[in-house]
Amino acid sequence: MNFHRIVEVLFGAAVVAGLYGVFNAGWTRTTRTTVRLANLPAAWRGRRAAVISDLHLGHVRNGSFLRRMVAKIMKEKPDVIFIAGDLYDGAAIDAEQAAKPLSELAAPHGVYFVAGNHEQFGDDGKYLHAVASTGVRVLSNEKVEVDGLQIIGVPYRSATQAGHLTAVLQDVGIDLSRASVLLIHAPDHPAVAEAAGISLQLSGHTHLGQFLPWSWFATRMYRQFVYGLSRIGNMQVFTSSGAGTWGPPLRLGSNPEIVILEFA
């Protein structure tokens, strides 16, 4: 075997894979799926929700990236918009300036946001204030009702422990006779949400591993909840792979996406 030839081939393959990974990370897809929920109010049948998560605005991506994502969402004309956390990536960013494009988001039945782990590593006040100042409704351990649909938002910090999440969901007062949507950043405790009577959980966080070997670790950790639409008991879970990247701006084996859910 020619050692130098092997090195050249491996180096070339690494370069090609790296270039593709960078290109792939910048190519945001639109993923479409239909979700059938028991006890869904008649007014919500046929309505569409846009779900986006994990933009990670910071050193690599900033307000211009968010502006492009906002434009893609608005082209879909969704009835409601959910932002499932990790809008920001780190402290080295002007939070208010980066969030400004969110003011261009509009949907007949509201735009909702919950904090992810990257907003809550420390004091999340400046991030939540920046998001709220654009007109987006920040949900923090609370429920809102829109045309009979219950929308519950639990930030990351309140959902890391199963016991804490159980107490939060009990306190919000979920009506088990009507459909509900839980917006929560990470799919860490779906069994807790299912036991509380949630109909549909919307999450992000996993990035589907983003690239090897992390995709293997993510699948081992989150199992069937690592990506896409899955079910546990009477509850469905949709986990998005996210729109941005964390760390290296590349994706291999996962695609950045905006999700469009149609209720049926």
C-alpha cells in the first residue's frame, strides 16, 4: 500500500466533506408534515404552524441570517409561529440589534418563543427582553388559549429536571378534554409531558447531532425523539434539527430546516 497516496485520498475526501458540510449548513430546507390531534378544535383543522429553533445568532450568524429565515417563514403565510429556543449562541452579540428582524414576523394567531439553554446559561433577562421588544410573545411556564387550542411554553431551565417539569405542567392547568401544544426547547422528558396530558410537544436542541460523531451520540441520548415526528403514549413529539449551527458552521448527516406543520 502506498502510504502517501492514502494520505492524499483521505485529505481530499476531508476537504470535499468539509466544503459540502459548510454548503449544506447554509442551505435551509422547509420540512412539511401533517399532525392529527385528538380533541383539536374545529377552527384549527387545516391551519398551519411554522416551527423554527436553534438559530444560534452570534459570531458566525447574525441578524442578516435571521432576516433570511424570517422571509422564508413569511412566504409560507403560517397561522401561528413557534420559536423553540436557542435564538442566540453566546454573549458576544448585541441581543436587541440581532433580534430586530423578529419584528417582521406576523401570524393571525401569534408568534411564541421559549428560552433554550443558550439563553439561560446565565442571566437571560437581556435576551428575553430583546425578543419581547419585537412583539414576540415570550412564554415562561404559562399557558395561553387561542381559539380553543392550549399553547404552553416552558423554558429550558424549568425543564431540566423531571420533577420540576411535572410541577410546572400541573400548575399551568391543562384541560385534558382539549388539544394542547407544548413548546419546550429540548426533548429531555417526553414521558413527563405525556403523563401531564399534552397532545403535541415541539422541540429542537438536538441538531440531529449536526455531524459525526455527535449524530451518533445524539441518537443514543434521545432515541426516537432525536428528530422528526414520533409518538409516546397519547402524545406526539416533533423535534426539529434546527436552522443554525453550534460550533463549526457545517452539517453532515443533518439538514438545517424550518418546519411547517398542518393540523388535521
